[in-house]
Amino acid sequence: TKPGCELAAADLYRIYHQRLRDKGEPVIVDIEQGTYTISQTGELTILYWHEGQIRAGVGQTNQAIDLFERSLKPEDKNRHAWNEYVRASIAFLEGDRDELLRQRAALAERVDPDDINLGAVDSLSACFGKSYKEAYGSKSCNRRPGFED
């Protein structure tokens, strides 16, 4: 997101997602491996996540937490330990280091050591107490594999 345009970008996510939900139609994507229906109703919880990340980055913590919570999956659809990643991010925003570390451990049990989301949680852990923007996005905090300085 271009500096200074973060809130406009977050609002665009919100508006786009609302329009998808209002239409209530399947969301279908065509990729090299085939055609997939990723939503029957226009509800795409990943859009809550991405809007929440932007809002967290500009300090809209309460809104970000609400959006992150909306991105949680039912346990039978919790692929790649998504919920643990989300809960760790929420714990960071709430300033709950113990919960952050609990969710990090739960995430680490379910993914490979070089998982990008595990690296993101390690970034939040390494810079606990700093802003989400700094902990998630700065070079000094970054622990994501493949994104080294």
C-alpha cells in the first residue's frame, strides 16, 4: 500500500467485500490447475484479514481485532493452522505475550519450520510491544523465510 493511502485501501477492501456479499453469488477463480469456487455466497473471510492488517498497521487496533476475528475458520476448515496464526496476531494486538507464545507453539506443531505465517508470528514475537506496522513489516523485526535483509 502506498504510504498515505492505507485507509483508502482498507476502505476499498471493505466496500469490495460488501458488494460481493450483497450479490450473494459464487466467487469463481480460474487458475492454471482449473476452475475453483472459493465462495458460494460472496463471503471471503480472507478479505477481513487483509483489511484488518491494513487497519492494524495504521493503529486502528480495535477494528483490526474485530476483522481478524471474522477471518477465523471453522475448525474443520482450519487448514495450515490459519486460526493459530490469526489468534497469535490478535494476541499481539491485545498486548498478551503469553497468548502470543501459546499460539506460536500451536502453530509450530502444525506447520513446517520455514512456514511464512510462522515467520510472521516470530516477527511479532521478536518485536513485541512495538507497533503492528513495525513488528510485522520492518526489516529489523522480520523473521519470515525468504524475506531476509
